[in-house]
Amino acid sequence: MHSTRHSTRHATRHLGGALSALIALALLAPFATPTLPGAAADVKLIALPKRDRVEIQLDVPGLTLIEEERTIPLAKGANDVVFAWANTAIDKSTIQFRCMSDPENVQVISVSYPPNENALTWQVSSPTAGPAKVRISYIIGGVDKSYEYRAEAANDEKKLTLWQYVQLHNRTPESFGEADMFAGYGERLERPIGANETRKILAAKFENVPITKTYTADLAQHGYLDPAKRQLKIPMHYVLKNDAANGLGRFPLQAGKARIFIADGKAEGEGTTAFLGEDWAAFAAKDDELKLFLGVAKDIVVTRTIERRDRKKTAGPLSDYDIVVKYEIENFKDQPVSIDLAESIAGLRAEVLGDAPRAIEWVLGTEGSLKTPDALKSTSDRVLFHVDAPARGADQKAQKKTETLNIVLKNEW
Amino acid sequence: MIDGTHATLLAATLALAASAFGQQIDVSTLPPREGVQLTIYNSEDLTLVRERRTVTVAKGQNELQFSWANTLIDPTSVEIEFPRAKGGSLEVLDTRFPFDRPQALYWNVRSDFDGEALVEISYFTSGITWSADYVGVTSDDEASMTFDGYVAISNNSGADYSDAQVRMVVGTVNLVEKVRELAERNLLRQQTGGVPPWQKEEGDKVLEREAFKEAIVGAARPNDELSSFYFSSGAPPEIVKEGLSEYFIFTVAGTHDVKNGWANRLRLFEGTNVPVKTVYRYRPMEYGEQLVKLFLVKNDTASTLGDSPLPDGAVRLFRRQSTGGLSVIAFVPTKYVPIGQEFEFNLGRDPQVLFERLATRTWRDDFWFKRGNQDKLYSPTKGDRVNENDTVVGWSDHYGRVERIRNYRGAPINVEFRFPIDGDVTFVSSLNPTLFDFRTPDFKTTVGAGERKDLAYELVTRQGSNATQNAVKLEAAK
């Protein structure tokens, strides 16, 4: 039922000065029945308040919370406040109305949801006439964030500078003006974000972060580069540790695309950088490692063969299998490198014996040159060694270094 | 440019409030470009463009616009730096990608001073590629060759780059998203009024990629007549080769015009007297079930090569005839070759070298029998008596084998064998074999000119209860 006291035409206007705001907030006179923009209704438009400020909370992935503050003129008694939107994915069930200036006395009496409309009406009671500061919050789709990193390694690849950017994507036709944004950690960012706009902002910069460059030979994880020649694929990584001792550790590093560059080593002001590649950086909690994949090494050649597979009968149907894995390593670089040589025991067993539905009992044999695995990084399933490979000589010859791993699989049948 | 009208950098100083909602900025200046550097990667369709310009900034907040109509620039890669700015005097506050101008972005830059500032803008573009190719000409006896390397640069990016320093990167970079797709995503948005690329048919994308690939491959074909590099300098420019991390960078001396639609081919190196080792190999794991002829060459200074890795590329091999003319040996691809490594050209079968694998004899011995439900096994070889109803549970198969090579060439040849054998096997021979791995014998021989050579061996394969291993043992023939 419409109040007969209000007979002016309904009006809808854009709010907040944005380019294409489609969220409309209208105040109806005291005791006016809720009526919606777009509907043929006779209501008096009392005021059309602009947003005083907007906060965008992006800390929970997939659930972006908008909080907007407006100052609305309330009449004494009941007021109808209409909130409507179009072309914007607002979750109707999450819309909240709170009065910040007089929360004790300005109260929402009821909320009405008209059928087939993106709108609602709050009936708000106020003990006095005058302006009230209110906060309207809601979950919105189409507004989210992503992270991007730029890593610039020093020419000697011992340290790097890491820039972390947060990108705010507003895929809605709504402009949020000078929004106060919080991405979940770090400083709050105050930036305008227009309709269908992306903003990229430097969130953090870390200088002189120590890095380790790794070369990993692990058949089970990375496979062959050239299966016919038994040449292993050797992926390279920069490994950073997200802790204070390594210049990081202020917060977890969020997942995002990382572009990796290296300084070309020329004098200050003369030098530039070269692009090394990019990787999807995984989430790295505090104290965890962040590994950035650099591609596959072409100047490090590791061929792996099973040199020995000797079955030794023990008791009844039981046998031990004495296996020697041979790695021939050639480093064609003019710098020595350290290679992480890993062997999957399950993979090795499958290779020489086939699969079996039982746990693998094994010991390190005495005949291999690889005798001391990395105690921290080895497990019952994967054994890891660090092997130094000397640089190629002045005659450009790469010294072929041979390492052997002796594994004895016990009590197999 | 990026020359002409393709990419522009506009500077405008704005009051903070005016920039708040992404209003279009009026053109104030178009600063001249002071230098451009192209770093072209051959493993991906990727070029890093770095250009320097001087812009005038005002103290306070400035907005710089960068736009790139009808090019293949990846908008997510565009970055700006201030190479000579004193610490903190210029700072990018944020970067804005407006919806209404798909191929443009705005940098919101804070300056501590009024005046000129040098800016370096870098971005990835697609459509500029380089590739290597080689021409080898062997001596008549195939003992040595001249081996020349070339690089071909082609530009199909939609943009001209004048007076550019050109660098080519040898090595593989890892990309998690293709530059061309990122660039096209933006282009498409412009062309379709916002239809996102993931709504396109996958088939269309494939066709687009193939069309592009074809265009690139076509354009990369060497064509010296198109070479602005030669025209600009009057002589082939030097190519400086430097190592950086896992990569090698070839820098073409001087600056050159890299024009859209053009291709240029430059000589990378000249190998004048490269020793060639010829070998024939039967290695089914590597070359299939055939005896193939290989040229082995080393990428080192002793071979008049070795001043850089050899990028992968096509190789055209010819033989110099005693009459002075050339004959084709093979057109083959080669993979990346590090400095110091030996590499091979697989020339396939040689019609003048015939190879046959012959089975000469088969016999069995060392039988073991089982009687009824007894656990005990009986061996006639050990003197046990066996009955007609006993079951054979173990034995050894013997296979006589011959690898026969007939060499109709006018010179001796070296032949190498490596093939895996399954089972519990003893390889009995006088061939002085070694084991490549636990089941793969490896042996070699020389076959004289016009000679036929039979390499005989015996395989003893233990079967049934006789089989205790799955490996090959080597044993000298008695």
C-alpha cells in the first residue's frame, strides 16, 4: 500500500560520482511503503546520499566484502531506506545495515525483499530527525585480487630483490571511488577503483634476499630429457626461505605469477636485466621455502643407468635385490655446480621388479659412492644426495663424474 | 615504438582528485624515444622490449599513459623504471588498466621534483622470433667439414623497431602463460567489445596458433635480400656472444631497423676445419631397428667452434665432390649443444653398408623336472633319472646369433652395437663387450673396405625354475 501523502515520481540516479554506479540507495519518507527503483511507484525521494567512504575486504578468497558508509538524513520515526542494484552480483542474503552514529537508538525494524527485484527496503526507526552515519555491507562477486611477483636476481645468483604486487580487479560496472582496501595482511591500500578496472599496486619489496640455485636430478619426479640416452631432465630453481633471517617472513607469501629476471652484471647505470622465465609461485607460509622454477638445464648432463640388478635368495621364496644405480654427470658450464641427486625407492623398485602392494624394506648398500644422504630431506621413500660437479676445463672438456648408489631391497617375494 | 602510431607514451600531470576515476587524459606531450633494445628468445614466442624516453614530470602526482594499438604486447608485462632517479624521488604509486581503453594503461607516478625524468619501459611482445640454422660441407673423404651457423630474425609483431639493439637469447625459458595469448586476450576484448577469449571456440584458437606459426616459419626463411642489417652497415655486423646464468646472449653489434614483416639472416660463426668422426650404430633404443650412420662433431675450440653453445636448428649437410661440386648428404635437425659437448648428425641408413641380424642355431640343455607333488627337482645333467610322466620345470635356451655387416664403402668403418636383452641371460662371445646397464651389452668393431664381417655370439636364457635373475651376464667364449 502506498502512502497517499507521497505522490512525486520515482527517480533513480547514479551514486558516488562513479562512472557507472548501479547501486541505488533511496530514502523514502517516514511511513512510506517500500517501493523500488524501476517499479512504477509514486514515492517521494527525500535524499540521495553519496558514499562517504568504501572499504573492500579481500582477505577471504572468493568472498569479497564491501562496506560503504553514507550519511543519510532520517526523519523522526520510521524511515524506509531502499537499497537496489543492477548488473552487479551482490549476495542479497549478506546485506547488512548498521548505524554508526547512534547504534543504540537507530534500529532496523524490518527488511522487505520484493519479488523479482535486486532490491530491499529497510524500515529504520530514529528517535530524532537529522543525519545518521550508516554502514552498509555486502558480499559482492566480480571484485577480487591476485598477486604477482617480480624477482630480480643479482648477476652471481646469490641474492635477489623480490617485488610483490597486489592486483585488484573490479569486474563490475560499479565504481568504488577512493576505496580503502585490505588484502588480508600488510598495509591497507587506499586507491580509487573504477568500473571494470584493474589496479596494480606494489604491496611489498624485499631486497637482498639470499637464494640458493638448485639443479635437481630426480627421475621419478621429473623424468627424462632424452629417454633413449637415459639423460635425465634437470630442472633449475631459485629457492628462497620465507623467514626473517632471509629478509622475508613478514607474512605468508601468497600464490601468484612470478617473473624472474637477472642483472646482466654491467656497471651501475649501464646494465640491464634479462628475463629468465616465469613460474606460478606457490603459497609459502612463514618459515617455508618458496621454489621458483627456472626451466630445464641444458648444460648439465646426467645420465642414469641401472648398473647392477642382483637377486640374492635368502629364505624360501624371499630374496634381496642388490641394485647399483649409476649416474654419469657432465657439467658443460664454466662454473661448478651442486646437483641434488634424488632417487625414489618406490620408483626404483617398480623399475627393476615391478609394482608390489607392500611397503618397501631397503638399506643403503656399502658399494656405492653415494653414502651420506641429506638427513633432513631424505625419507623412507626418497633419498637425496648433494653432488658437486666441477666446471668444464680450460680445454672446454667437461669432466665426466661417475657416482653410484647401492640400494638393497630386502625380503621381496 | 615502437615506431609510428602503434605504441605511445603520454605524460600528463594531474591533480590527485582528477585522476581518481580514470578520466581520459588529454595529450600533453609525446616524448621522443632515446633507445630501444630487443631481447628475443628462440624457445618461446617472446621478445623483451626495453625502451627509454624522457618525460617531463611535475612535483606531486603525475599520470603517464602507455598505449599500444594493434600490436602483440602482453599488457601484464608492461613495467616502468626510472634508471637515473635518485632514491625515492620518483615512485610508481599504482598502475591502472582501464576497461574503456583495452590497449592502454596508466601509471600513477609521484615525483619529488619538477623537471625531466628518464623512464625505461619494458614489456613482452609476441611475433618477433629468431632461429638458428647451419650449413656443413664435408671434405670428399668426410674426415672434416666447414660448418657455418646463421641466425634469422623475423618480425611479425605488428610494430617497427628503428635503431634497435638486438639481442638473442639461447636457452629455454619457462612461461606459464603464452605472451601471444595474453596479448590476444586484450586485442579480442577490444575487437569484440568485451567478449572474453575463453568464450571462443577452442578450435578457433588452435587454427589461429597454427596460422601464426605458419606465418612465423614462413617469415623466418633466410632471405638476404631483405636484410636491413647488411644495408645499414655495409658489412655483416659482429655478433658478440656472452654467457648469463644458464643462457647465452648473442648481441648484434650496432643498432638496426627491425621492421614489421621483414626477416634478416646473419652469420653467427664460421667453422673452418671441423674434424668429423663417422660411426655406424645399431642402438634400437635411440635410432630404431636399423644401422644408422652418424657424423660426430665436437663443439670446442679444437674444432674451430666452441665460442658459444649451438642453438637448436636445421642443418643442411653437403659433401664436396672431387670435381668441386656439392652433393647432398642430409637435411637434419640438431638439438642445443653446450660448449665442449660432442654432438651427432643422424644420417640414417647408408645404402653402402648392409646390416643383417641372423639366427644361426637354437638348442636347449640343463633341464630340471618335477615329479608328482614332490618338492624335489631332478636333473639328468646331475645324474638323476627322470620318468616319462615328470614335468619340465626348468631349462636353458641357447641361441646362436650373428650380426653381419657388409661394407661396400671405399674406407673402413667403425660400427657400435648396444641393445637390451630381457631375462636371465648370459651373453657369450669373443667381442669384448661391456655392459651399458644391467641388461644392455655394448660392443664395437671395425669393418674394412669391401669387407664382410660376422659378429657371432650366443645367448643363454635360463627359463622356468632355472631363471633366478633378470639381468645379462657377460662371458667370454671358450
